Amino acid sequence: MVVKGLKKKAAVKGKKSLLKFTIDCQQPADDNIIEPKDFEKFLTNRIKVDGKTGNLGEKVTINREKNKIHVSAESPFSKRYLKYLGKKYLKSQQLRDFLRIVAPSKTSYEMRYFNINDDKDEEE
């Protein structure tokens, strides 16, 4: 039985939107704790496109500008996925206990140190 007034929505194929994300490694890179080029290489090797790693093609591009890494991707790409990979990188470098990844804005992440000084003030 067909309901009147309902039409099938036709799939509209338009231009896919380009998403741009930034990961700022300023603080740890200044202290020579991590190398941004190693992190860039890690992202290049680990980002999955269509279920396959190392398959960036034209859908995802990764650029490094001093201590900032810029990732541009076509629309089905999650910012949260970059945070996941960043945490994975920190864990592989055994830095997860000292650094964290924080989102200062809607399109960027930043690597920061945990605030250890606050703990000392609470104990006294």
C-alpha cells in the first residue's frame, strides 16, 4: 500500500565539502619531546580512507608547517578520529602520561602538558 504525498528523496550528488583541521604541537616540540615530522608520518601511515590504511589518495592531504600539522579531508571525516590517532601516537612514544590533546577551537587540536602544579597547591 502506497501512502499519498510521500515521495522518494533522490540522492543529490554535489561537491563534497572540504574539512580542514589543525593539530598544534608547539609546546612539546619546543622542548624537543616530540618531532612534528614523525607525527606527520604517523598520521600519513595510520589514517584510514575507505577502510584501508595508507590509502590517502586525493581525499586526505596532510601538510606540516613548523610545529603545526594541517589535515584537509573530504566530508565523511571525523575530527575525533584525529584525536584518537594523536592519543595512539602519544601512547606509542610513551608520552601519554605527560601530554594530552585539547580542542581550543572547533577545527583544531593542541598538545598540552598536564597541569602538575595544581596538585602541589592542593596538597599543602
